[in-house]
Amino acid sequence: MRLRVEFTTEPFDLDEAPRHAVVAREVIQAAELDAVDVGPFGNTAEGGADAVIAAVDALLRRSLEAGATRVSLQVNVIADGPEGVPGAPEGAPEIAEDGR
């Protein structure tokens, strides 16, 4: 299963990146993830479920230790099988809208 994580850390500082934001970026960039995109107002990364979950654990622990007062994150399953069936193997039967 592949996951996408989106996150921000607070408090914001528009003049200089706060220590907690730098730490969060370092954690994500060092993790075994791909499609990493870091920016001033939000960050995203994708990868296998185990790698994303491990990165989120490290992200929370280290950014809070570095002074974050709030970490907002969202984790989404990326459908990589038949449409609407996340993680389903290729060739799996599709489920009709009526459940059959």
C-alpha cells in the first residue's frame, strides 16, 4: 500500500524558518520516501506504508522536541490497484456500485 502524507508545523515565522520546521523537513528528506515536496506553507511526501508511518512517527517526535506547538497532518491511501480499491492487486475484480 502506498501513502501520501501532507503536513505543516507551527508556529509560523515568515522571516526565518523555525527550528521545528527545519527538523521536520530534515526528517522527511532523510526518510525512504519519494515524491518529497517541501515548501514554506506545506509539505508532502509519498511512499510505502511502513516508510510513511515511520517518517510520521519521527516527524512528530522530533518537531515537537524542537519547539513545534502544533503539527497538522493528513495521511491518504493512494489507490494503486483497480480504481477505488486501494492496494488491490492488478487484475482483481472491480466491485459494481450496487456491491456485486
